[in-house]
Amino acid sequence: MKWLQLSVSTPQEFVEPLSQIFYRYGHGGVAVEQAGSYNPDEGETLSPDQWVTVTTYLPINDSTNERRNQIDVGVRLVAHVSPIEGLQEREVEEQEWQDAWKVHFDVLHITNRIVIAPSWKEYSPRPHEAVVTLDPGMAFGTGHHPTTKMCLEQLDELVKPGMDVIDVGCGSGILSIAAARLGARHVFGIEIDSVAVNVAKQNIRDNGLEHTIRPVHGSLPHPDVRADAYDIAVANISAKIIIEISGELVRATKSGGKIVASGILAENKD
């Protein structure tokens, strides 16, 4: 099978809307590549005007042109408010597509403690670090996407040893694994994409956390999700879905527990 690679270069502030467009119409996820790297351990931060490249892929089939055009419309809309570059595209072979994700995925320091390390690269952690070994495969979640990064930052602040966590829309398993590494006693992951569930299961095995994390295929409400069962509920999914299942999230969370939800625009926070 051949694939169409679509990418656009943009300032940091427009990564979020472009990533949402690419994720909605692309296939399997979004890669966000920055020039150089940064390490919060050293007090480094990313400049808001630093440019990054957002990339996704489309399988070449009958729906390719429609999806490509939807992405192009989104890029053009963003271009009205920012001098971003136009959509770049090229065809790639299956093997190149499989390897392409790895090019965009390096060791990523999310916080002082949380480190995302691709499974194909060696990384020697510091004693205090919680390392998530990851191969995203066909699932969403590498730590580069802004909403994933923000959820990881919140988990770093909230998760305490012995807590129970539910991860709604677990994707590659990145948030579930991070919660377990931070000391969660049990993590229940739920995901509507069966392919992503299999990816999550493999990542969980690679991290040796099969007895701590249970990923399942499905959505809320779910028969295995009990009321008042979780100290933390995290949902790294679209705002529309979060609103639809908000009652179930509240129901599943213990009194005094915390809900971490992504994808909601600041102007809609109320």
C-alpha cells in the first residue's frame, strides 16, 4: 500500500488547531516535530514563536482526495491568521510509512519526572524519572501532541501512590502507563478503537505493567466501570465527547477526586 504524507510548518501557537485537523482527517495519529529539543530539568522552555512541523498520513484509496482536501481547507483557514507555510505532500511506500513515525519520535522530557522514550532507542533514566517506553504504532499518543502533554503534566501533579485511575480514550496507553509509573495502584483504560487497544496492550507489556493496567475496547458507560471507583479520571479526547460523557466521568470519580479533561477551548471552559 502507498501512503500520502501531509505536513505543514507552523509557529507553536497554532500546533493545537492544526493537530486537531490532521488527527480528525488523517490516519492513525499526528507527529509534531520541533527543531532541536528541550529539557525541563535544565529549566529550558519552548519559545512561543518557535516553528514546528505537523505531519499525518493518508492511505491512498478512494477517500484520499476528500480527506486531503478537508485538511487543506483547515490549513488555509489557519493561514488567514498566521503566515504558516502551505500544505506539503508526497507519496511514500508502506515500509517508509512505518518507519516515518520513528523519525519524528525522540526521547521527550515532559516534566522533571515524566520521560517518554521510544522503544527503539536506548535511554538511561535518572533515579527520579518515571519513564514511559512507547511504540505508538497506529494509535494516538506520543507526548508530542499538546493535549497529551498537558494531561501528562496534570498527572505528574495529581497521581499519588496507591491511587486508582481511569483513562478514557487511552490510545497508545501513554497516560495509563505514566499514571502507573507515578504510583497508581490500578489503571483502567478504555478506547473505542480496537487497533489502538492492541497497541496499548503491547506497550503495557513492554513496560511490564500488565498487572497494573487493564485496557479494554469500548466507551462510557461501561459495565466494568463502577461508581465512585477512581481517584483520578483522565480523558484526552475531543471536547464534544467529553461533554457527552461528563456525567459518566463524574459518576466514576470518587468524592474529592479529580477529572483531567483535554480539548476544551479556554473561552468554553464554563
